[in-house]
Amino acid sequence: MQTRSNVFEPLLNRKEAAKYLGVSPKTLAVWDCTKRYDLKPIKVGRRSVRYRKADLDAFLDSCLVIKSNNSKTHYRNKSIKQPTLSEGVFA
């Protein structure tokens, strides 16, 4: 549900959104095209895409990696590919 505050929130273009997320604009375009992550893109016109900062923040929050006391890594977002031992944690 949209609240009054996020209706008037400025929208980020793909380049700005990619910079905010720390990925390339091409990666963001692929994520949108393949529906890998639901970033809730807003299509403006035929080709232009915009993003709400609140939606990007929600995505980042869902991607948090939580380390527990027993050294197991827990991913809040189950759709994120968990690294194998050969890939390492930050491959």
C-alpha cells in the first residue's frame, strides 16, 4: 500500500539505482528482465525505468547476511544463491 510519503518520493533512474545498490546498470537491467529479484521497477514511457528508494532499501534489507554464534551463515532472502565452498563467501 502506498503512503502519502512514498508517493512523492523522488524516483531513481537505472544508473542511479545501480550506483545505490553497488551493481552495474547492466546487472540491474538483467535482474529486471529475468525477474531474478523483485525490485518493483516503474516503467515510464516505452524504455525508461525508475525505482523507488524505499523498494531498493527493502531489497537490501532482504539480502542481509546474518552470522549466528555457531558460525552458520543465514540468508534472510532464500532466493539468494548461497556460495559453495569453492566460491568462498565473497567470490
